[in-house]
Amino acid sequence: MRSKAKSVKQSAPDDLLLRRVLDGQIPRHVAVIMDGNGRWAQARNRPRVEGHRAGVQAVRETVETGAELKLEYLTLYAFSRENWSRPRVEVWTLMNLLKEYLRREMQNMVDNDIRLQILGRWREFDPSVVKAIERGLIATADCKGMTLNIALNYSGRSEIVDACRKIVADWASGQPVDIDEQTLDQCLYTSGQAPPDLMIRTSGEKRLSNFLLWQLAYAELWFTDKLWPEFGRNDFLQAVLDYQSRARRFGNVEASSSSESSPTELDSASGPSSDFGAR
């Protein structure tokens, strides 16, 4: 990540794209599934681990761009619970890349007022990884700018299970609460954060892969065929620009149409089964 003092001048086309994006509604929260590192490496006859190393630059550019747009939250899906089934050398490389990233980028995060938060069962990692994460959390705890969520040893289903366990534990300790959507939301790893407005996935795959299953209920989804190491600043800006062109109805009808609709039409249109395409 660049420090404030080392920001480089963008080319004219880049500046134009950035201005177009800044003229629109900036999402509060963007979530990214970083997919395609292995395929990027295999297409170049390199070991899969080289794809993960190449993907670090895409992480850096994505974080820089999120901070440039003044996002409130940026969530990166880095390591799922399912990823433990990968070859041991690949998992080992990912853990070492994580430690290296935290070591290299931590001061820049502080300089750019970025707060680090980890989503997932990260305390199950090797003690050296846990220690590196804890250092990062402590170093950025007072930062007030963008929150960078890194999903590690993460599973959307496990997150909901952990939230339910917390509610049960609270009940057992004498703190009964109403079990509703708000209660569950407050017990998730993302407690207190706005849900993602936009979810980006690279590599051409079009699925959520057990990522933020609760939080992405009304997010706009944007897919690209580019593999993660190929994803750059302009791709991020294009995704946000596309997001800005969409009508977010949250199960209702568009405002321009609502004034022309009868109360009966409005009631039926806002129901859960009225329009499977409603956002």
C-alpha cells in the first residue's frame, strides 16, 4: 500500500474514470472474493503458490483504491475453512504470505488510518500467525478511516453457527434477549458494520462460496473473468461504476413507479414472492 506521501500521479484516463465514480454514490461496504490465483499460475506453467504471491499486488491495489474512494468497509476473502484441504505446501505458503503482508503493510495502514479486523476462526491458526494478526489488530485499533476486514479460516455457515452459540451462551449466563434478525446480526463477526453494498468476484465463477451468506442478502453482485492477480485499480473502479448504474429496490418497486401504483399493487410488489429479480 502506498503511504500518503508516496501517492503516484494517475494517468488522464484513470483520472477520468475516478471522477466518474466520485460523481456517483459510493458504496459504504465492498466485499471481494479473490479467486483465480492458482489458475493464473497454471496458465503460465508455474506452481500454484506463485499465483498467490502474484495476488498480493492485487490486494495492495484493491486496498489502496478502497481507501481512495473513502469506503467505510472493505472485506477480502483470503482463506476459507475449506482451504485446509489444499496441498500442505500451498497452505503453508498462504500463511507465510499473510504474515509477510501484515509485517510490510502495517505501518502504511496506520499512516492511512486503516483499521484491521479479522473475520473467522483465526485463533485456530498456528501461534506465529495468531501473533502476527494480534500485532496488526493492536497497531490499527485507534484508526478511524476505512475498516479492512480480512476473512481468515472463514465460513459463512460457521459464522452463523458461532452467532447462535453466542446467543445461547448469553441466555445461559442470564442475559435473555429476543431472538430476531437484529440480535443475530449483532452476534456476527461483522457486528456494528454496514452490510456490503457490492460484492466483487474474480475468475469468472458466479457463486458465493460460503462467503458472508447473511450479510450479502441485498448486495449487488459483480463478476469478472479476470483472474485475481490481473485485477487492478481500474477493474475496481469499473465495478463501482456498474454498481452506481443499478436500481437498488430491496424487494420494493422503484420510486418512479410507486407513485403510479395502487396500494394493492404496492403491497403485492413488496412481498417476498412478487419479483424474483427485485434487488
